[in-house]
Amino acid sequence: MTAPTTPGSLATRLAPYLILSAVVAAAYSPALSGGMLRWDDDRIVARNPLIGPPYLANTARMFTTIQNEAYQPLHTASYQIDHILFGLDPAGCHAINLVLYVAAACVFFYLALVLGADRRVALAGTLLFALHPVHVESVAWITGRKDVQSLFFVAVALVLHARSKRILDGRHVASMLVFALAALTKTTTLILPLWLVILDRLLPGRPWRETLWRAAAPAGIAAGLGILVLCIWQGSGLTRDVPGLASRAALVFRTIAHYALSLAWPARLSPVYEIERDAAFDGPALLGLAILATTVAAAVWLARRSRTAAAGIWLGLAALLPVSNVVPLWFQVNDRYLLLPTLGILFLVVGLDGIAGSRRARTAVFAATLALGCAAGAASFVQSFAWRSDRALWERATTARPGAYYAFMKLGETYRDLGLFDEADRAYARAIELEPDLVPARGARLLACLASGDPDAPIPLSRLERYSKQVTSYMAAVGDSQALLAAGLKLYASGKKSCAERVMIEAVESEPRIPDRVIVALASDLARQGRTATACALFDRVSPPGKQSEACIALASACNAR
């Protein structure tokens, strides 16, 4: 394939790129005023010991270091540029994210022209792809740099591959090198060799032998890095065991249903989602199976009419493979995982334009695509506001996904750091209600309680660390009533009475059951110290036979008189 030739002046040739850049930048512009988020921006960027001087030495270490449960050295290295230019100022970090994303969109537009698309339709299709709301997380989140950076490398690699004429010519070698850059930036790009096979077979119609040879070197890179990534994930607890082939299949189909619905109606997007502990062939799984079967059938049917449209579907399905829970992940779905699969939209639009036939039908395809792109851009603009602060992000997440316990965990953490301790307590309580066995949520709730007496708000990290020993002891005691009671008494002696009483109540609700005489004695002591509310709460846990003692009868009178 050769470079597209466009008649007219330089301004005419550049106009689509300028329009594309301006519209995409405007859609995601609210994120430019956002700050660093506690959602990984702190540990991966702001407090990463490898980011900053000595620049060359630290950059070299990135390639021999597994950081943050991943091997993505070029992602981490990109922040060295931020540090050199503006000292990791959030506005600058966001600006680089947006520039990379806009650049990737322009390269994909050029790719569509290389593949023979009409300029007008290519522009509309690229806008629909680039403005889809599922991309907001990747663009508006500083840590989403790995997504937009790898997307740019993928775009360049595809253009070079499409324009190469034979195996190991200059463009083909350059394409493999750029793919290596993408693979060292983001794991999901490891499906690119499969994309190359799809494109070579469907678009130029290359023979199988040539197609496989052209994809052989990238496939070798992908295999090696893929094995490394799986080992890292398993060692870091990012994967989980789903027993039984049927349950694994059901989880895959449920994942497909989720992503299909997110693409079709992105109204409830969130940085985290509910976790399915036990996958079964219920409604969502059957829906996912039906969607997959229908999509494959559509690709087969379209292949006879438009190979480009069929390629779009196959590219999207191939990109879903590493994120469809074939290898079950702890966080099963994420919006950013749809960044590559949605590229199929561009190919699908170009292909549909090719089979539209009449000028009126092609105009309808263009108009529909443009209208959908405008709607997607408006939704992305609104969604981008949520990524400007931790509070906005997690308040939106808990509204969109009220069953996602982790969203309430992060909301509680955000409220705690802002000094909104009552709100933090309610958020943590909701997380515990959703996941009763979630020990970290219980520990975080206690930490918020302990910090509520701190005079500083927002609470600096150094202040929170003073309570780490007490919280760690409490978390180790969860599930053991005697150990919990001991932790509560220790807290009470240290002066943290309200927090201690909460732990005592938790202790008498745990197993093995604390004897009634111990509960009555503890409640009586609290009542004498004027802690009547807690004393009565403990009294309510005494079994009927224990309530017949004299001490308990006196306590009951005090509670009834309250």
C-alpha cells in the first residue's frame, strides 16, 4: 500500500488533521485542570523513586525493575520527560497525555487513508473512535499514560506495516521496532501480531505463508513478554482461580456482555466495577454468548461484501482476548481495556461506506457516524470532569456502581484525607456491607476513626502512619473475638475511647462467643464511666440466661432509663 495522495493545497491536506486535533482536544480539555489522584498517580508517578535525577541512571534501572505489578519500563520512563520539563506538574502531565492521544488519532486517520478510505468518512470514523467515552479514563488519568502512549506506538506500527512492500524492508523492520516500544509500554498491545495477520489476510489479501512470516518476529516478542507478564501477575496476586471450565467460560461471556454494553451505552462508566466471585451461566453470561455468536456471524457475512468492515470486527474481537478473563483477573473489567478494541469502529465505518452503494446511502453512513461522534464527544467532555479530583471521581463511581465495594473504599479514603470523617465512616461501612469479610475495609474504617481526633485536615500521610501499628494489630485480630476484645481494651487505655468501643462491639459479635459474664463486667465498667450508649449496646448482646444476674439487672435499669 502506498501513501495516500490528496489533491489541493497544503491547507486542504492538513485541514482534517487540524479539525480532528481540535475536536478531540476540546472533548478531553476538562482533565487538563485536574490534579494528581490517589488512584495510582501517587505511587506510580509522584512518589516513584525511579522518576527524577539522576535521569539516565534511573531510566536504565527501569528496564531491569518490575514495578507496580508490571513490566512497563517505557511507560515509567515517559515521566522522566515530564520531570525534566515541568517537575511533574499535573497540568503538564495531563497535557502530554492529551498530545499523545491526539497524535495517535491523527495517525489512525492517516492509516484509514492508506487503506483507501474516503477522507470524509475516515475523519468521521476516527472521530467516533477517538471521542468514545470509554477512552476518558486513559486520557484524563495521568497513570493512563501507558494507554495513550502505547496507542500511539500501535498506530505508527500499523502504518509502517501497511506501507511495507516485502518482508524485512525498511518499513517492515521499523514496524517491528515500534511494536517492541508498544509492548514495553502496555501489556495489551501484545495482540498486535494477531492484528497484523488479520489485516494482511483481509485487506491486501496476502498469501498465508507471507502473512505469517511478516508477523513472526512480533509474535516472538509478544510470546516472550506475555510469559513474563503472566508470571508477574500470578506472583502479585492479580490473577485469581475460577474453578471449573464452565465457570471460566461463563466469566468470559459475562465480560463480553459488559464490554458490549459499555460500548453501546457508556452511561455507567467507572474506574472500578463489581467483582463476580462465582461465575454462572445466568442472564449476563448467556447475553455475552449471544453477542459473541452474533458478532462472529456478522464478520463472516460482511467478509463477502467488505473485507474492511469484517477486519474491523475481527480486530475488535482479537483485542478483547487478553482482557476477556480467559486468564481470570482480580479486577475483571476496566474501561481502559476497551481502548484498542474500539479501533475496530474505524474499520467498520470505512467498510460500511464501501458497501453503501448509492451516494445517498454513503451520505447516511457519514451523517450517522458524525452524529454518533458528536454525542460521544459531548459525553466524554462531561465524563472528563470526574477525573479532576479524587472526590469527584469516587463520588461518581459510587453513584454509577453502587455495588462496587472498592469504589466505596476509595471514597472513604478520600473523605478521610479531606477530614470528612463522618462521610468516610459511612463509605467504609457501605464497603463492609458489600464485602463483610473485607478486612482492609475494616482496618481503613478504624484508621479513619483514629484520625478523626487529629487536628490537621486534610490529614498528611505522616500523621496517618502514627496509627499503623494499632490498625495492623486490629486487622490481625479480625475474626477472633478474644483478640479483638484485647485490641479494643488496648485502644481504650490509649485514650481512643470511641474507636475502642466500636472494636469491643465487633468483638462480642465475633466467634468464639465471649462469655456473658465478661460482657456484663465490661458493660458495667463502661456504664460507670458514663459510656452508657456503648454499655447498652454490649448489654444487648448478652444472652437471656446471663441477663438474670444482679449486675445485669442493674445495667438493664440504666439502659431502660436512658
